[in-house]
Amino acid sequence: MEITSNELKAALARIAEHAGENREFLCQADAQLGDGDLGITVAEGFSACAKLDLSDDVGRAFFEMARTFQQVSSSSFGTLVATGLMAAAKALKDRTEFGPDEIAGLLAQARDAMLARGKSSLGEKTVLDGLDAQVHALEAERSGALMETAVTAARDTVEKFTQRPNQAGRARIFAEKSVGLPDPGQLALVVITEGLR
Amino acid sequence: MEITSNELKAALARIAEHAGENREFLCQADAQLGDGDLGITVAEGFSACAKLDLSDDVGRAFFEMARTFQQVSSSSFGTLVATGLMAAAKALKDRTEFGPDEIAGLLAQARDAMLARGKSSLGEKTVLDGLDAQVHALEAERSGALMETAVTAARDTVEKFTQRPNQAGRARIFAEKSVGLPDPGQLALVVITEGLR
Amino acid sequence: MKKILNDPQNYVDEMLDGLVAAHPEIYAKPAHRIITRAGEKTKGKVGIVTGGGSGHLPVFTGYVGTGLLDGCAIGNVFASPSADQMAETIRAVDAGAGVLCLYGNYGGDVMNFDMAAEMVSFEDDIRTASHAVSDDVASAPRGEMEKRRGVAGMIYAFKIAGAAAERMADLDEVARLARKASGNVVSMGMAMTPCIIPQLGKASSVIGDDEMEMGMGIHGEPGTWRGPIKPADDILDEMFDTLQADRPLGKGDRVSVLVNSLGATPHEELYILYRRLAVRLSEIGVDVVMPLVGRYATSMEMTGASLSILRLDDELEDLLAAPANCAFWRV
Amino acid sequence: MKKILNDPQNYVDEMLDGLVAAHPEIYAKPAHRIITRAGEKTKGKVGIVTGGGSGHLPVFTGYVGTGLLDGCAIGNVFASPSADQMAETIRAVDAGAGVLCLYGNYGGDVMNFDMAAEMVSFEDDIRTASHAVSDDVASAPRGEMEKRRGVAGMIYAFKIAGAAAERMADLDEVARLARKASGNVVSMGMAMTPCIIPQLGKASSVIGDDEMEMGMGIHGEPGTWRGPIKPADDILDEMFDTLQADRPLGKGDRVSVLVNSLGATPHEELYILYRRLAVRLSEIGVDVVMPLVGRYATSMEMTGASLSILRLDDELEDLLAAPANCAFWRV
Ligand SMILES: Nc1ncnc2c1ncn2[C@@H]1O[C@H](COP(=O)(O)OP(=O)(O)O)[C@@H](O)[C@H]1O
Ligand SMILES: Nc1ncnc2c1ncn2[C@@H]1O[C@H](COP(=O)(O)OP(=O)(O)O)[C@@H](O)[C@H]1O
Ligand SMILES: [Mg+2]
Ligand SMILES: [Mg+2]
Ligand SMILES: [Mg+2]
Ligand SMILES: [Mg+2]
């Protein structure tokens, strides 16, 4: 099934709802290592996007989401998400639909744009490690269970990195303290992907 | 016996010694109502004056004392003493001696100059009430016991004013607290006059 | 003691050394604790000297400069300089046209400046005039002007007298304008924390954690009330209303205003106060000329602010806008 | 909370209202949390925008003015403004010659300015260049320049780029000069008390009564050591030696220096530091041009100071001395 602007709108609504339910959870995770605003960023960012009257042009639609997302939040995560959405916008310019088999590629482009924006590298215990795991899992996925695969990849990443120190963003300052704590951005990716199902 | 520059020099030495002995006493009295520097002002002011090589012209000699006194201390009491000395300097200009019978008059002139300088009035519980009492006592004095009379007048003034509130200088701010405490400047006059004997 | 210093005894002298080292084109130190303008005196120009305790930068020393003051006698932190220093400063700046002593109304400073004037007249034949600015409305009622302390508003007197002297007005005229500016300015302040006197190593008084003191003096002199901290708008309103009661402004009046930090209070909060002040002034139809917002008269790291209002007429406005230059203020 | 404010949520907006009310001839607020120069744009002049968290006045907003910056996007206290605001600011100041984004190196600001540049290029076809100043030697070794934070030294980049733009240099040239100034400036700071974030109502960290922290960041980021308070000369020496080790100066070099208060530390103490700095510089034969002593980049009422040194050549010195005017700095 091809994905049009309508599917995007429905997906945003589901994510917004699930992010709202996890608002406190993400804020508390962020409060341990940063300024405790991540739940707000994610919940309000998607809630604002869900209210958009998206263009039929899916490229344009992603641009509208990008713009809206960073208007709502200027925290790191908000800007990174907007950057990823912007990458998708550029890739899908002048199209009205795209296929599920393109998702891994779009995610990879988003990941790369976000790495450039955040001036960070893979392995630094950020949301980007989760995204990277999703890209690889989706590329290998042949059964069609895309959503489950993506959720599992995001969850596994949290576990894999919890015992490592944060090396990017605000949490870098508390590198020692961060060992044993899950990265809030990686948790946020789990929440977002769970919402997508 | 007439008073010349030599007598002044001897008197300064005696005052300086006695003021030195009462340095702590006066500082503590001042600390109760002000900044606690009065003992330093009096002791160092007279100690510096005692070191002067006074002019034979007694007017000039008083001017030299005035100048020296306020160089050493810029606190209120120092400036007031310098002002009193300056009044004597003007009154005795171009003379090499003066008589004991002139002392009451000189003190009165000092008192008036000091009142003007301090923009204060008699009765406000300051050193000037002590000085005023001395002027009146000395004017009435016929037996020649000038020094004893002056010391008694200064001491009586302290007692007379202790239960009243301070109304001039820094202590004015603590008017209520000052009731029951002797005025430090009046105490200083006692010390100075005791030293003169 | 959260202060950056070496031996507390050297606080004032090292500060002066640094001031002159940083701005040799503005300040000179011809003698111990005396600052004058750098460069040659202008023959025939009236000199203006000030003086007072240290710890109030830019007041007093900082305002030596073109279109402002000619010299300053510097005391210890919060303590008057001696009459002798003042006399020395007067001698240093006299350029044949006499000298105005212009300073804040504090007992010690008044006595010492009077004494100094007497000394230079006795010894040097220098003509002087004197004026002690007394703008602090919180310190005494209008009827007892001689008891009012001088606070931040005095910088308006410096500026206006300084501009007049720069234009070669004679001593009587410079003194008249200084008195006029001084008579036209009223101030009111509040504090939230006191400051630390270096030699004592501690604060002169303590203000409770959630408390402020309205009308507190810049050396910690008691104010009109102490109580819970009020919102910024209420603080501004109380200061403004007090000044209005003392010397009412009305429609068509022109003023300059100074929203001044006592030290620690940041610019951000001065602008929050200014915002309310602008509303209050426009409500009564008063126009503002050249508002000043910043640290113009401080008590080292005291937390708090003051409001000064100078009523203008054409003459004062013209002099206020005249060029001036020191390390802390340029017009 | 010893702060003068109304609702803490309104701290930033009320501050901006007051700023614009006090200085309408300098600042305009064309949109929410965007400040630009008042008056008409100069057609064909390169625009310079900055942005960052509030609480650092005069940084960032304050440096909008003639010969300085053209616009500023304003965030909450210590929080980045959004990319959207930045894009809006870029649009507001563009006068056809492109816009330089010049700001301090903080993760959020960098990401948002990059995003904003992308947005205005995507939508508006405005050419931009970007540079994040990273002068804080305490925050990372020279080898990891991209991790160094931007602190007080950034005002030199503002001044020099601003002067070049005012002289109608093109975008590449303005960007080149901004990068050159930025590459020539190093800074080092220390703090003795943190400051209070209005919305939190308390300090972000606590420093013991007799303690200081060398190298602490302006938001309270950890420094290089925390320990008993040292004498002023030792503090200056450590800051100076650290800068010397990072980028050595030698005989014949010309520099400008900035001795900056983080807020509460008074001018008196800055001059005590300056006194020692002047000795250290003259010992190695370095000449000082236009030293700055004051509050140029603060953290509200934080106690502490920083030292910045800008190495000059003829080109930079000429631009540094060019006229400039904002409410906080006039050259
Ligand atoms: N430079 C960066 N590169 C990649 N990811 C980052 C970067 N900075 C932050 N993140 C991610 O964002 C999360 C924090 O987001 P957020 O709370 O918005 O940050 P802040 O409030 O510090 O700006 C981190 O847990 C991390 O996963
Ligand atoms: N204006 C004044 N008029 C008369 N006497 C004064 C005045 N001010 C202070 N004194 C006297 O000086 C004494 C305090 O002197 P001193 O300690 O030198 O004052 P301060 O340290 O406050 O300048 C007072 O006890 C009082 O007797
Ligand atoms: Mg966060
Ligand atoms: Mg944040
Ligand atoms: Mg005393
Ligand atoms: Mg004293």
C-alpha cells in the first residue's frame, strides 16, 4: 500500500496520542541527564503536526511538519526531528505518494542529515543510534512486519547503550553519571515508533 | 603663666599618651553606635600632632595641628577637632603667646565653628555639649583650677546626656538604641581633657 | 567573602591603579587617592571636584572626564576622604576660575569639603563654591532637605554642571546650574541584599531570604519598611508614587529618568522596571528624554535598584545632551 | 529569589518591552522575541544576526546597533531560540546582500541556526554564512575547537564584523573578518556564585561559601577546578597563563583585552584584576589597545569574571576602532 498525505496525517494523530501519554515519562528521563523538557518537545511537537492540514505533495507535507515541529520546540531533539523531516521533504519533493520499501532509505537520509546537524557520530548514545538500528533492521526485513521490526530495533538500542556513557548533547557533561541510565532521545524514538503502529 | 608654642607641644604629648591608653575604650564606645573608629581617630590624631615641630606663632601652630589632625583622620570627630583648632588658629594669628583667661573664649569660638561645620545644635548629645559645658564652667571659674573644672564639666555632660537619644552624626540613625549609652564623642572629650592636666 | 581582591587593605588603591592603567587617556592620579582628568587643564575653565567613599563605581571617581568632573578625592570603602585630600584635589584642578565642590550629602563629606574650602581659601586664595546633592526622598521629608542623603541622582548634577563648565561658564553660573539640577532631581531606592565591606569581610546587615527593604541607603542605612519581596511592577509603583508625592509631575513635563542597579541586579531586571515606568509616565503625559538604564551609582555587589527622575527645562535639557566622556558614560 | 520580576514566565518578554521602550532609537521589535535595529535598512548592506538564550545582557540582544549587529533572535533564559525565529530574524534584516549568522558555540544554537539557514535558503533564497564563536579555553582543548563554548570574546567578533558590514563589505568579506576575529580571541572565566534562573526560582548549582570555580561556564557548566577562593592576582595569573598556553603572545604583539564581570562582581574588582593584567602584559612586551572593563557578557547576577584577549593586526585594529553604537557600548 502506497503512503499518501492521508496516511501521514493518520500516523501523526496516533503518534501524538501516544507521545501525550508518555510525556511525563520522557520528561523524567531527560531530567536525570538534562533539562527535563524532552516529553514536552515530543508531545507538543507531534500534537502541533497532527493539527496540520497537510499538502497533498508529500514532500511539501514533510516540510510543513518540519517547520511546525521546530516552531514548537527549539530544544535539541525538536531541531533534530525537524531536520530529519526536512530530509524526507527534500527526497520526496513533487510526489504525492511513496512506498513502504522506500522507508528505510528515507530514514537513512534523515539519519545522515541529523548526524550532520548534531555534529555527532553514531555510537555516542543518542537518538541517532536508534535510527541507525532501524535503518539496518528495515533493510534486512522481508516479512512486511515493518512496524514491529522498527519498534524492536529502537528498544534494543536503548538496552544496548544504557551501560555506556553519553557522548553528545547536554548529557555529555554528565558522562559518568549517564552510565546505567537510558538515553532520553533513544527512549523518545521508541515512543514515537510505538505510536506509529 | 602665659601659654606659648612650647606649652602647646608639652600638652599635645600628654594628650597623645592618655589618648593612646584609651584607644580601645573609645573604639568600643563608638562601635556600639557607629563604626568603632573613634579611638583610632583621637589616638592617631594627637600622636601625629605631638610629633609636629610647631611654629612659634601660636596661631600658625594651631593651624599646623588642624591640618595634621584631619590628614590623619577624616572621620567626623577628626574633622570637628580640626575645625576647632582652626578657629583657634584664626583667633591667635600673629601672636606668640596667650593667657589662661583666654581659654574659655577660644573654646567658645571653637564650639561655634564646630556647630557650624557639623550643622548640628547644642543638646543633640554630641561632643559639642561637653565643650559648651566647659565654656560655661570656665567662664564662671575664678579659683584657677582650670583643668579640674574642665574635666568635671566634660564628665558631667556624659552623665547628663546618657539617657537621652543621639540626634546628630551617624548615631542618629540608632536614636532609640542610643538611649542609655554614653555619646562616644563626649567620652573622647573627657579623655582629651584628662590628658591635658 | 565572594569578592575578587588581594589584601582588603589595598582594595581602594589597587582599584585606582587599575582604573588609571586601563584608561590613561581619561584619568590621571597626581597624588595618593586623588584622580583628575588626564592631560592639560583648560585655562580659565571652572574646575569641578567631587569626593566620597569608595565602593560606588562609577560614582564618584568614574565621572571624572570631559564634560563632567575635573577631579575626585577618594576615601576608603564607604568612608569620607580627608579634608586635606579634598583641598589637594581642589588645588590640582584649579585653572584660575575657581572650583565647585559637588558631592553627595553625607555628614563626613560635607564637613570635610567645608573644611577643605576653608583651607584653600586660607592658604591658596582659590575661590570655591559648594553643593551637596540630597536627592534621596526615603532618607528625610522634603522639609528637612539638609538631612536627605545624596544618591544616584547626583550624576545629573555632575553632567549638567560639567557641561556648563566645559562651555566656560563662570563659577557662579556653574554653581547655579548644579544647584538647579540638584533641586530638580529626586530618587528612591530599594535593596534585597547588602554588600560586603572588604576590610570587614562581611555584610553590614542581613536581609531575610524572601525579604526586601524599601528606601534602604547605599551603605545599608535603614529604609522605610522591610518585608516580603514584591513584584517588580509594585516596586516600581511604590518608588514612583513616593517621588510623585514628593515633587509631582504632570502633563507636558519633560524628564530624564535613571533606572539604576545597585550592583548585582542585572540589566534584564532594570528593563522590567523600566517597562512599568514607561507606562506610569505616559499615563500622566510626561515625556522622557535620554533615559538611563544601568549601573550608574552602585554599592559594589548590593542587590537592588533605584529610580531617579530629573525634571527638565530647556536650559537643563540642552546641558544634559551636551557631549561628555568618561570610562562609564558617553554622551 | 532575590530578583526583581513579575511572573517569571514573562521575564524575557517584559525585559524586551522595557529595552525597546527605553531605547526606541536603537531597537525595534518587529515580531515576538525578535529585535532588529530601529529605522530603515541600508540597501545592499550585509545583515548580521545573532541569537541565543536570554540572561546575558548586553549579550546577545544588546549588541544590535550601528556598526554592530542588525538583528537578534531571543530565547528563554539560557535556552536557544527556535530555528523559526532565527529564520524570521534573517528575513527581517536581509537587505539584498545576504546575512551572516554570528553567535556563540552552543549545541542548540548551532543546530537551530543551521536549520534556519536551510529554511531561508529553501523558501526565501537568502544567502547566508554562519560562524559560531568558540573562545572559551576552559571548555575544551585547542584540538577540539568545535567543542569550545562561546563566551564574552564573541563581542569582538560582533564589533569587527559589524564594522565591516557598515563599510559595505560583501558577505564573504564580512564572514572572513568575523572568523578571523573569532580565531584571534581566547577567553577564560571563573565564578564564585551561580545565578538564579527565573522560572526555576533557584540557582542551578551551589558553590561553597569560601569556594570559587575556575573555568565555570556561563550557565554553570563545570569548570577545571573548584576550591578555596584565591587572591585576585593569582586568579588573574591563572587565567592569563591558561590563555598564554593556548595561544602565546609575545613581544611586539598588539591586543585588545576585555575584563568582564559575569554580573554581580563590581567594577572595583575588575580594576583590581586589570591592574595585574597590565603588569603581566607589559612584562612580555605586549601593547594594549582599547581595553574594555565592565559588564559585556553576563549571567544575570552571577559573581565572577572573565578575561578575553584579542590579538590584533592592522585590519582588525582599524575595524575595532570604527564607530559603533548600541545602548551598552559606544565606540
Ligand atoms: N548533538 C546531538 N546529536 C545527536 N543527538 C542529540 C544531540 N543532542 C541531543 N541529542 C539527542 O536529544 C536528546 C535530548 O533532547 P533534548 O531534551 O531536546 O535536548 P536539550 O533539552 O538538551 O536541548 C538526547 O537524549 C539525544 O538523544
Ligand atoms: N554633625 C555632628 N555635629 C557634632 N558632633 C558630631 C557630629 N557628628 C559626629 N559628632 C560627634 O562625633 C562622634 C563620633 O565621631 P566619629 O567616630 O569620628 O564619627 P564617624 O566615624 O561616624 O564619622 C559622635 O559621638 C559625636 O559626639
Ligand atoms: Mg532536554
Ligand atoms: Mg532543552
Ligand atoms: Mg566613628
Ligand atoms: Mg568613621
